[in-house]
Amino acid sequence: MIKTINTLFVTMFGLGKITKIPGTLGSLATIVILYIFFHILDFSSNLILSGLIIIFIFSFSAVAAHIKDNEKKDPKEVIIDELIGQSIPIYLYEISHGIEKSPDEAVIFYVVSFILFRFFDIAKPFPVSFFDKNFKNSFGVIMDDVCAGFYVVLSLICFMVLSNYFFQ
């Protein structure tokens, strides 16, 4: 029973078991879930952050238990790391906009965030590649996506600074 619950957790309720593009589906599910939490259900950002922190902490042991007897140390069905990494730029965007949330602007940001996250998760620039290659455990599985999430944040900050500088 515990193993089943753990598998449901790391595969985002079986979404990761879909054979085609499971990571992309996990990232897409994340942006849909977070959009619903922030814009439709209007959950508190502190509540969402608490949930994300719990998921982040629990995912280390859940992923470790899932890959313990697996040949692959980063199996495709494990997509909880996509939820964690994709949540970083979205959460930071939402808290930076406080109570002034435009649903149309959010959709555009979520789509751009999704595209950039998938790019960095697949291309694996340093340090994403460092964690992916050097840590064949739950730490590596999770931290490469955390780094990809922060690359999205960095890219968007650079874009905002440059566009402000050149188009003012």
C-alpha cells in the first residue's frame, strides 16, 4: 500500500506512466494546477508555498524509494521533479504580482514559463547537467529541475531588464 501511494506521488497520480512525453505532461499539469489554485480558487500564496515545500521535502525520500530497485536512476515516469521545478517561476511570478493578478497576463506568463522550463530541462545547461550527471539519486533527479526552474526565473529577469533598458 505504501509503495502504491509512493508511486502515485512520484508519477503525479499516474501521469508519468503515459509513455509519450511524461515530463512535458507533468509540467503542463503543474501550470494548470497552479493556475487553478492562484486564479480560480484564489488560494493564499502562503498555503500554496507550504504545499510546495512539503512536496519538495517528501519527494527526496519518495523518489529514493521509487528508484531503489530500478536500473534507471532517473526513470521517465518520475515527474514530481517537474512539478517542483515548474512551480518555481510560477510561484515567484504570482507573489511578485500580489493581489493585482491579471488572468490574461498570467496565462501568457505561464505559457512562456512552460516553454522555457521545458527548454532548460531538456537542453540541460550547467548546472542542470551537473546535477543530472553527477548525482544518480533522488537529489540529482530533483535538483536538475530546480536549477531549470531558476534558469527560467533568471531568463525572465534578464528579458525584463533588457526590454526596460532598450524599449523605454
